Amino acid sequence: MSIFNDDEVEGKYEQAKGTVKEKVGEVTGNERLEAEGEADHAAGEGQETWGKFKRGVSDAVDSVGEAVSNTGKRMND
């Protein structure tokens, strides 16, 4: 498994920030802050999903490269 990329990390951060804003908005009765928190959280989920997709593509490319390399080594043996 590869390391998390920037989109995944920033997505998690945005989700946490959104959750905090949403809860503060609920407690204080500030509907605008609550809605802003919900939007931040949703945007963070999208960004994290994009990051996971990019990591998956990168992992797949790495796997194909390793398979090609291994096949080449076996052919030379």
C-alpha cells in the first residue's frame, strides 16, 4: 500500500474542519456556520475520494511496471 497523497490528507482535514464548524453552528444556533461546515465536510469527502482514486491508479501503474520487469527478467534467464 502506498503513502497517502496530498489530496487524501487535505480531504481529511477539510472533513474535520467541516465537522467542527457544523457542531459549533448547531450548539450556537448559527445555521450559516452549520451549513458552511456541512459544505466543507462534503468537499473534503470529494477531495479524499479523488486522492484515493489517484493513489489507486498509481498503484496499478506500479504493478504493471513490476509485472513487465519480472517478465523481462524471466525471459533473460
